[in-house]
Amino acid sequence: MVGLQLLKHTCNVSDEKVVATWVENPYWHHFCGEPYFRHDLPIDPSLMTGFRKRIGEAGCEFILGLTLNAGFATQTVAQSSLAVVNVDTTVQDKAVTFPTDARLLHKARLALLSLAQRQGIALRQSYARIGKMAFVRSQRYAHARQINRAAAQTRKLRTNLGRIIRDIERKMLIDGQTPSRITKLMQVAHHTLVATLNVGAVSTMI
């Protein structure tokens, strides 16, 4: 029963699955202490639930402790192995978005607006509502495979970002002060503007 519980949690399968796989796997027979190969089910799968309820959380931790002690005794597990936990997130869902031109332009405009507000730079226009609507429409058109309409909304985002960049540059020249954070962000915004312009030009030619 203890061996089946360990196999269940190691393979992350149900009670029915671990019992059915046990019948087909001779290595699992040996792991659970069977001297001979068996062709019948070792137990009814429902008994595993009752066993876990009887031993409780403390019993599960006790079984895990015995497993670690056995590993230390046979020198298959070292103390240093327990100091670091390696987590494989290959198949885990991740919040990763593809850096499309419209998304880059939209994020660059928001970053410039936020930093200008913190630095006390009053802009002529923020394009908050117009820019957001253009970004949303570009995503919808791209999802619907309406490439020309999506490209038109992307051009609007590029125009809005260029106007904000030039407005901030004029205000910085008037004030005579250029904080390093604004300078760095302006360089990134310029690079985004030029990069998306080049990509748009190439795609139009194609």
C-alpha cells in the first residue's frame, strides 16, 4: 500500500490508474515488494483513499521521511541534493505575449506618458483614449486576418508615439534639463519607432 501511494504521487496519476499500471509493470512489482509477477490487481483502488484517510497528513510525512532516510542510508541521496529544488516549467502555462508592432508602440507610448507625468512634463495630448482604441482595433483586425485594417491602426499608433516623442523633446529643450531616465526611455522609444517603421516598409513592399 505504501509503495502504491508513492508511485501514485510520483507519476501524478489516479488510484485506478496506478493500480492498473502496477499489473503491467514488473518494476513496480519489485518496488512494492512482490517476489513474483502477478496478473491480478493487488488491491481495490478504493482502498487507497481509505488508507490515506487513516494515516492522515502526519502519516504521509512519516512515509516521506522514511524514504529520505533510506536514500541517505544507501547513499543514493546526499544532503546537498535537498538544499536546492529544481523546477521544470517546460509544459507550464506562461504569461508570454508575442511582441507585435502594435503592442510595442502602445507600451512605449504608455511608458513615456507615465515618466513624463512623474517628471512634471505637461504634454499637448496624451492620446490615451485614441491610442487605446487603435491598439484594441489592431488586435481585433489581426485576429480576423484583416491585415490592411490592422496595418492602418498600427500606423496610427506609430504616428501618436512620434508626436509624443517630439513633444517631450521640445519640452526638455525649453526646460534645459534632461533626466537620465527620460533620455534612456526616449532612446528605446526612438528605436521602437524606427524598427516598426522599417518592418512596416518591408512588409508593404512584399
